[in-house]
Amino acid sequence: MSRKIIKSKYDLYEEKIETIAEVPSEKEKPLAPNSKLKYVGKDVNRYDGYDKVSGSAIYTIDKVLPNMVFARVMVSPHPHAKIKSIDVSKALKLKGVLHIITNENTSEIPWYYNTSKLFDKHLRYQGDEVACVAAETEKIAEEALSLIKVEYEIMPHVVTAESAMKENAPKIHNNGNFGRPSEYTRGNFDEGIKQADVTIEDTFTTQVEVHNPTEVHCSVVNWDGGKLTVWDSTQSIFSVRDNVAQSLGLNASDVRVVKKYMGGGFGSKLEAGKYTVMAALLAKKIGRPVKAAMNRREMNLSVGNRPDSNQTITIGTKKDGTFTAMSHIAYGVMGAYPSGSSSYWPLRSIYKCPNIKIDNKSIYINAGRARPFRAPGHVQGTFALESIIDDLALKLGMDPIELRLKNYTEVDQDGDVPYTSKLLKEAYEKGAEEIGWKNRNKIPGSQTGEIKTGIGMASQIWWGGGAPPSYATLKLNSDGSAKIFSGTQDIGTGTYTFMQQIAADVLEIPIDKVNVDLGDTGTMPYSGGSGGSMTAPSVSPAVYDAAIQMKQKLISNAAAILEVDESNLIYSSGNISSKNDSSKSIEIKDVVGKIHERVLVTTGARNENPNGYAINSFGAQFAKVEVDTMTGIVRVKKIVAAHDIGRVLNRKTLENQFYGGVIMGLGYALMENRVIDDYTGKVLTTNLHDYKMPTMQDMPDIKVIIVSEEDNLISPTGVKGIGEPAMIPTPGAIANAVFNAIGVRIKSLPITPDKILEALNSKS
Amino acid sequence: MSKDSESNKISRRNFLGKAGTGIVGSTILISSIGAADKTGPDLAEAPPIDPKETDILNLWVNGKKQKLKINPSSTLAEVLRNKLNLTGTKIVCNQGACGGCTVVMDNKAVYACHMLALDAAGKKVVTIEGLLEGEELNHLQEAFIEKDGLQCGFCTPGQIMSAYALLLSKPNPNREDIMEAMSGNICRCGAYPNILDSVLLAVQNKN
Ligand code: FES
Ligand code: FES
């Protein structure tokens, strides 16, 4: 099977990502439809289930190496300060303390795109790193932190976008508090507005959400001469490898990053942490392995969040609902270091509109830096867009779905190319039927009684078609067992399991003969980070390709062994036999046993994406809520998630991931909120009492409907990713359902009881 | 337990095959743990690296009597994880707010991060590892596989121990009982619908 090298192009936001990749030169015959397969698409139990339910799964935080010591990081208690002096002498005297690093005894390692350093004297948020202690036990390291004396020069802080944008605001960086703006125009917005019969404009705000994965960010590092091994709780082993190597001036090949199990990331674990590099510096100095781990408080300060947003949306339409112009003017906080906070993309891409104006500003404040968070920008952008579209539908006297269908597009609005597939209409139809759309309040808020129910919906667009390079190696042993290796990672999403399913189906062997090892840069072929709903669509075609090659290799070997021409051989159920001579037959394990090495190895690659198409996933979610007008409490009773996500690889893990996205979306819609006290500049929600996340009591009835089958224009497995799509439309659907129930629009997330009561008061 | 040899893996998955067929695994009963007369190695004799490890703690963990020298400020979770290497018990919030560290002590679910280890003196503690009989899973653990009551798996030991405690006090809980009893266990991956179904399945398989 021949290969070729291409420049792989992939769009993510404005970024045109280009990488060189090896891909199959010809389009492969696609994987058979799920109805013809034994494992793919079925309810196969999770490959890693045993380890996880038995307590034997070793996460990075559990990893213990002989002679290992512990590192803890001291962070700034102030939102904005400069270090005048650090005195570690008392801490060093504590029995069991081995070494302490600060800006005074380390070289300047650039961090955050050169806007800061590993240890910077200028501390720009409560949580910026000051020192790192290594000690015999975690307890001793913790105690040592309290013995470090730091003299700070306190500087004025700014913790809201509104105050940071003011002329005379304290400057967080020399060039001010504005990051790179996102601007975009299509057509002519002002002309479009002139053509409109009706215009609507409103402002929506959303809060900062914190990832709070259950496993804290942590690493275990160990030097072996000049080579460094890092066990890391990460979503992206190769990014960590490259970041760490660059920071320490090592060759990437001298750094090996390993991740087997990881307790959640949601976007917060796509890059290397400072703690990893600090641990490596300490380990080098002490000559022992080091474990560095954050605590929950630091998790809520330092390792990322979803930026807040203030979005003003304007839409102009014809009387019949046809959009003539849309604009999205917004700002949001990205924390103290470069990141992004834009939220316009859903408006720019999901509906047909010739005239678009976008201006999004990202603002520095003295708080932890934003990181990608499950559908960056899309969750907040979809909430605002889908809220105003419902308001517009009411204004026009149209059904909200009818208005969306009026502006439905079959071509990508940016590139003017068709989608490989788009089944959003089908999602609207099936979702509406399941929720009982026709039973919603025709006049919002018209129900009498204390408890009012409402139904709402929101649409979703995301990328998630995957891209090369992504590789998987397949090894077939002479006992008939197979093993897959790939430098991707399973972050709880079922990667292990679907890889196993695909290989078993292609090779027609029992699934328990297939083993999978993931997450090791030292021994496995490259695959990308597990973010952006990219993993399954990137890696499933690679393992498919490896299995197809293996099948071919087995046939060729069998031909030599049986002395039969290849074209006369049939592969069936792990057996290869001659078409015309039934005595000439061999099991695949015997093929492997007969060849010299007793093992066959192939490496498969993700195919090239098709030219002239846009690849997007689509979906619609429908919410049914109950609002208690006496207490203001919103209960989500039901969510219907109807989505176009290409082929279902595993029904069980797919539904589970949808549940997770919906519940996380519910948390964002109703309760989650990072609160900073303006006066002190300190975060008030640094633990899981104060930072509220959904529990089992908040769980609605969730129904997942998949409207798609395989999309083979994308790849032979025909998969689109689901991690982000599962969450994108949930808050918008809930907000619209709340509006349908009470007849007053809540324009700010989270929709807490006080906001409901205030809105109801202002209405009456 | 974490060895990744192929034979080990296969034997585990062969075993897992049973989960789907509804064969119910054995359950460790607290009463039998109490009666067990196994004694762990006397870890109190090892020289401390932490000079503050001054206190002796006697307790039962998973049916074994343990005598440990500990820092009196240690929590039960720290002692289980760091002294006994029972890392199945996870620390998530370390503050009694999420249930990640749930273990069962004298038949009741407790947050191991939220109590001093010394307060467990003389008590019988069961951790997720204690539900196993050799390599064999408890029926509750099997149900979590069958109903996919997990994603990243990090909250899972706490979820299972919470459910285990519930079933000890109420062998036939209904949906509401389970939701009530397990609302102190946060799953950030949001696997709640499947966690609920896992417990329901375990109850059903038991009957
Ligand atoms: S870790 Fe103990 S309750 Fe959260
Ligand atoms: S499975 Fe990940 S936190 Fe529950």
C-alpha cells in the first residue's frame, strides 16, 4: 500500500494549521457499515474498565518511583506584585527539605509566549509561581513553603475587563491590557442592516468557568543521565514533550512523556505545566525522581479556565426571517497572560448570512490565564446567539426552528464550499419530536401556577473532522493476539476501546485478542493532542489503515506459505484459504508462527482530508425545564441531544460522553462561576464547596439521538468527534427553555435563582 | 496490579467477559472482614523519613490488621495512599467536598481526606482494593463496567465505595435513595446517568 507525503491543512478558528504528514496515497475502501460489523458501533465494554473499577489503574498522581521525593510550588498570594526579596534559609533548614528553586538560582526560562518566565519577579496573578521546594515527603515540602519569606511590592490590580479596558487602568503588560483582537468582515454589514425590515440587538454576558478535572495537574520526572522521563497527567504527550524539551534546552528525542490514565482535562491539560519543568530542574539537582502536584486551590487559580464574555449581537432580517446582516462585538478576560477569549465563531459560521461584522477583544486582567475549555468560545457564543435568535423569532412571530431553517446553509459560509455532510435538519426534526416541541408554551411565560415549565432548543456547529498526521502501529503475534500502539491518549473518552473494536472487526478476530497501549512518546508513533474533538476522527482511520495493511500482509505471507497465488486466497474470520482447494487453509496465527520473526508489524496513517469540502459536526439540543417562581430555582428535567457526528464507534462510550457534555453544560448554565473580589483581587471560589459543580441530584433525563451514519468523504471510518459538540448547545437550550417558561429573558449566565426572581419582579 | 503483561491483560478481560453474562461476583462482607485474622507487616518499625512520624496507629484495612507509625496530622486518605500504597483511594478536593476519597469505615461511608488517620484507630476500613477477591471483581464493580459508570475513572473508586456503603445499609435502594446517597460524589466527567444505572444493575443482579 503506497504512501505519500502531504502538507496537511486543518482549520481551527482563524488558524490555518499546517503540518507535513504521511498518508495513504489512495483512497481506501471504507469500513463496512455498522450493521455489518461485529464490534464497531456496538455496546462494547470499556477496555480499561477493569483497571478503573478495581482501583488498580495507576494515574500519574499515584505513581511512585523508588527514592522519589516531592515538590510543591509556592504561589503569589497577591493579584499583582513584584518580588523584592526571597529568603529560603529557614525553609532549607527544615529536616527533610532537599532543595528550593526560585528566580535567584535558576536560569531565565521563557514562559507564556515570552511574556513571562518560569520564575518571574513580576507576579501578575494570585497563583503566579514564586518558588518550588523539593522534600522527602509532601508534608515536609508543604511545611517548607510556609517558611519561605518573600517581600512583595504590592502593585495595583485589575480583575474585570471593564476596568482593565479603561485608559488609566493599571498595566499588566508593558504594551497594555489588550491582547490580539479578532476582527472579521464578510460583505458589508451596514448595507445589510439597511436592507433589513427588522433589527434586533442585545447584550449577553457569561462567567468564567473552571475546568476542575478530578485529578490535579501533576508530573513525576526521572533523569537517566541526559535523558528525561516524564509521567504526566496530560491530554497531549507530544506537546508536553516539546514544551519541556524546549524549556530545558534538550532534544525532543531525549524527553519521553508517558501517560496511561488521566483524571480529566477538558482542555486544561494540553500544554506542559511549570511544575513539570521545575520538577525536572529539582530532580537534576537532587539526583532523585521528583513528583510535583498541584492542590485543588491552585487548580482553581492557575491551570486555566473558560474566559468570560460580554457579547453584543445585532441581527437584521427581512420580514420572512431571512438574515441580511449580523454583528458580534464582544470582549472577555483571558487572564494575565496571552490566550484568547473570542466567542463569535458560531455566529460567523452556522447560519446563512452575506453581511457579517465581528470585533472581539481579549483583555488581560490579574487572574489565572484562560486555556481551551471544551469548545472554546462556542459554548458562550452559542448561548448568546441562540438566545437572541429565539427573541427574534418571537418578534417576527415565527417558530424558533422555522427561523433557523429559513437561514439554513448547505455551504460553508467562509469558504463557499459544501460540507462533507450536514444533517442538522434531521437533528431538528428528531429532537423536536422527542422533546414534544409542539407542547411548548406558544406564549412564553403564559402558564399560571408557581412552577412553570418551558421547552427550548439550540443548535450546534463545531469542526472535529480530524486530520493527519496520526499514526497507529499494529503488531500481530504468533498466538493470534494483536497489539496496537499509538501516541494518542485516552482521556476517559474510550480511545482504547474503539481502537480495539476497529482492529478486531477488520481482522475478524475476537475482540479480547486485541490489546492497546497508548500515551508514550518514547515508543509509539505520533498522534496529536486529545482536544478539539480530534482524537477519534484522527486516530480511527490510522488504526483502520494498519489493520487493512495487516490483512494484506497476512494474505501475502499465506500465499508464500501455501504456495498459492494471492488472488486465489480468501480471508475470512481470521482464516486464509484457497478458493479452489479447501485443503489449502491456514489460520492467521499460524501464518505469523511460520514466518521468521514470529511477529508481523504494520503502521497505519490517517488519510488526507478531501479538498473542496468543509468538515463540521452539527447538532441540536432540546431542553425541558421547570422554574419555581417562588424560589427562582431552575430544574432541568430533560435534555434531548440530537447530533450529526458521522459514524458511532461505540454506543456505550458515545452516550456516556454526551451525558458528560450535557451535564457540564448544565453546570455552566446554572451554577458554575469563578468569583473574584474586586477590592482585594482575590479569587473567592478556590475549593469545591464554593465552586459549584453539578451532582447526581442535578442530572436530567438525557436522551441521545444520532442522526448520522458514516461520512466517508472524511475518512474510511467516517467519524466526527463528539467531545465538544456534546456541550456546545446545552446552555443555550436551557436558557431558551427558561425563557419559554417564565417569559423573561435571562441574559447572563449562570442562571441563578436571584436572577430569576429579579427578572420576574421586573416583569410584574 | 498495574503490570501490563499481555497474559495478565487477557486473563482480566476473560474475566470481564463474565460481567456481560450476568454472573454475579462474590461480595466481601464486612462481617467476614472483621473475623479475618490476617495481619499486615509491621510498618511501624520502618525508620521514618518524616521526623514528625511519631504516633502509632492500629487499624484494620481490608481485613488486615495494620500497625503504622504516622505523622499525627495525617489524614486517613494520606495514610492509605502513602503508607499502605492503596492508591485506589483518590484525593480530589482534599477538603470533604467531593467524595473522591470515600472509603467505608465500620460499615459507613466516610471521606478519608476529611478525617485524621488517628480517628480511625481500632476501626475497620474497606477501600476499593478491599472489594476484590484476588483478581476477581465485586458485583458492584462489575456493574460499573457493564453500565459504563465512568469515563476518566478518577472519581470511580469513591463512587463505588459510596454505593457499597449504601447497599450495606439498604440492600434494595430505589433511584431516589441512590441519588440521595451519592449526591456527595462529584463526577466531573458527568457519568452520573451511568453511575446510577450501575448501582441499579448491581442491586438487580444481587436479587
Ligand atoms: S477528596 Fe475527600 S471529599 Fe474530596
Ligand atoms: S469519571 Fe471522570 S470524574 Fe468521574
